[in-house]
Amino acid sequence: MVTSLSAFEVDKVLREGHYAVVTPALVARLFKITNQNTLYKWLQRLTAQRVLKRAGNGLYFVASTRPGTFFVANSLVTPSYVSLETALNFYGILPQFPYPVTSVTTKRNSTIIFDSREFVFRRLNSNLYFGFVKQDDYLIATPEKAVFDLLYFKSKGLARVAIDDWDISCINKNLLKKIAKKVNLSADKLL
């Protein structure tokens, strides 16, 4: 029976398959487990043995892979991309390091604590869900879109922004205006 594999053997299969995150359905398929009760007991055992880290919502991270913080953020809520204060700090625009990892999503606002880190997800309408790039294994807003996202939330009274502290030398102001125009907002209204 596949569920009699040792924790080491399971970890080896997951690492060789380059899995950093798994769902119960994927585990069932990989290890040919058809009984749901057996599957969930096995997942509990693998979590207790620290092969997997349970993140909630049917998501488990493979403990030995040590996924990056931004990859974890993208995985916890999909679709999402890292933006707002976290992206601004990443690009050197915002000098303060934000404690929570901030992302935007088309789903509802949420805060998730995983592995002693706080992940904050802010809801954007689907027509504003653009302007991000894939870097390594995660999605992150472009510098201009991160500025736009935070200023957009500020314009709605949903965020406080101290622009005086920002270093916007890397921002393409024409691109920022194009982003604002794309959604029928004046860049002046945002600032």
C-alpha cells in the first residue's frame, strides 16, 4: 500500500517532482489513494511528521522545499500578485520594511498567518487586476502598478500613504499615467 511509505520516501517523491505546494487531490493522484478517509489521515500524519506544512484551504507546503515568501503569498490566495507596500519596498520606493506581505486579489479581503508571517490580501475589481510580472516563481506588480494600487486604495479612503518618504526615481511617470487612463482615472486624482 502506498500509504505505508516512510516520511523520507514521501518527501523524496515530492522533491523529485519539484512540488513546493500540494493539495489533497494532488497527493491522492500522486500516491494512488482512493479512500478520502485514508487520504486525510495520511495528510495529518505527514503534517505531524513535518513533511508537509498545512496552510488551510486544502493547501500544504512541502516543508523541505523552503518556498520563498512571495511564492507562498501567491499560493495562499489565487489569483493574487504581490503589490502595495511589499512591492514598493522590494523596488526600493518605500524605505520602511512592511511586516505583513501585501498582495492584491480579485477575491475578498483576507489576512492569513502562515509560518509566523502575516499575509494580507486586498481586493481589487477584476478590471484593475493587471500590471504584474512573473519573477522567478512568483507574480509581483510592476513598480508603476504597485504605486497605482496603493494610491488607488488611498483615493478610496482604504489606505494611508506617506508619499514624502518615497523614492520614485525608478517610476516611469508616463506609464503610471497610462495605467490611470486605462481605468478612466486621472493620475492627478490619485496623487
